[in-house]
Amino acid sequence: MSDNKERKSQGFPKKDNQDTSSLADAVEKVAKQQQSQASEIEKNKKVLFSLKNELHELEKQIAAISAETKGTERQIYQQDAAIQNTKLHCDSLETQIKSLHSENVKLKFDIETAQEDFEEHMIKYNAYYAKIKAHKNSLGEVESKCSFMTELHEKRDFVKKLKTMKEELMQDLQNPGGNRITQVQEDITKLKDKILTVKESIIEKTCFLEEEKKTHEKLRKEIEVQHKRYDAILKRLHCQVNKLQANRRQWQWNIQQLEKTAAELRKCIGMQE
């Protein structure tokens, strides 16, 4: 009995040592678990901090993208407004082109009308000029064929002859001789009468010739007046034609520029669409 008691008393401390060892292991295991959990928590904190930073960066990027999107939308709106204004401008340019085309057609018609009037005036002028020239030629022929001109030349020759005879008679008068002097005086009287008659005829023919010259001068002045008037008409028509042609060239150039501008605007609108 005593031996059993001693054995029992010796066996109890051994069990206590085993329990203490198990508790230490458990504590150590718990400590390791806590350390592992703390390390895991620290690691998770770092991951969480990194995720927060990434989230903050993403929020910044989202805000920047949102601002950029708003700017892009604003630009799109402005471009739409610009396209609309461009379309309106194109419509206005097309209206102007149509108006300019109509005016160009009208100017072309006016130029053709002015050209026809000019040609008609030229025909009338040429006909009148030919008529005046024919009248002038006929007047020259009439003057050259008039009998009074021939008669006038004959009378002048006769007067010269009489003057010569008078000089000869004056020389004969220096010699004394009654009959001769009387006859000569009678001849002189007759010659004076003839000379007077011839002078009167010459005066009459000269007056007629002066009247013809006045008529011719009047016709010449009328011809010059008509020439000046038709020259003025021709100059005015030339100026009108030149002005119309210059206006036509200017309008054609304006139409070409507007058509180029319209084509460029249409091209820009097509590229934007």
C-alpha cells in the first residue's frame, strides 16, 4: 500500500509537466497565429492603402476624363453651330450667285443690245457718209462741167486780149492822125462798152459762183457737224460697250470667286460630316 502511494505521488508531477508543455505550445501557437494575423493585417492595410491610392488616382482620371468629355461636347456643339452657320452662309452665297448670274445675263443682254445699236448706227453712218461723198463728187463734177466756168475763162482771155489791144492803141495815139484817132476812140468806146458788159457778166457769174461756194460751204459745215455728231455717238457707244464689258468681266470674276468659296465650304461641310 505504501509502495502504491509512493508511485502515485511520483506520477503526479510528470502529468503537470506535460500540461505545462502543452499550454506553452498552445500559447506559442496562438502567438504565432496572432503574429501571422498581425502580419496579414499589416499586409492587408498596405494593400488597402494602395487600393485607396489607386482609387484616388482613378477618381482623378475620371474627373479629368469627365472634364475632357465636357470640353469635347462643348467643341462638338460649337462645331455644330459653325456647320449650321456655314450652311446658312452657303445658302446666302448660292442666293448671291443666282442673283449675280441673273444680273450677268441681263448685262450680257444689254451688251448685245448696245452692240446691235452700235452696228445699226454704224450702218446709218456709213450710208450717210457714202451719200455725202457721192453728193460732194457730183457737186465737183457739176462745177467742172458748168458752162459758165468755161465762159468765165473765155471772158478773162478776151479781157486780156482787149488790154493788149488797148496798149497797142495807146502807142498808136502818140502818132498824129485824126481819122485814126477818131476811129480808135470809137473803137475804144465800143471796147469800153464791151468791157463793161463783160465785167457785168463777170460780176453776175462771180455772184452766182459765190452763192454756189456758200452753198458748198454750208453743205461742208453740215457734213462736218454730222461727222462730229456721229463721232460723238460712236465714242459714247464705245464707252458704253467698254463699260458693259468691264462690268461683265467683274461680275464673272465675282461669280467665280463665290463659286470657289461655295465649293470650299461644301468640301469643309462634307469633311466635317
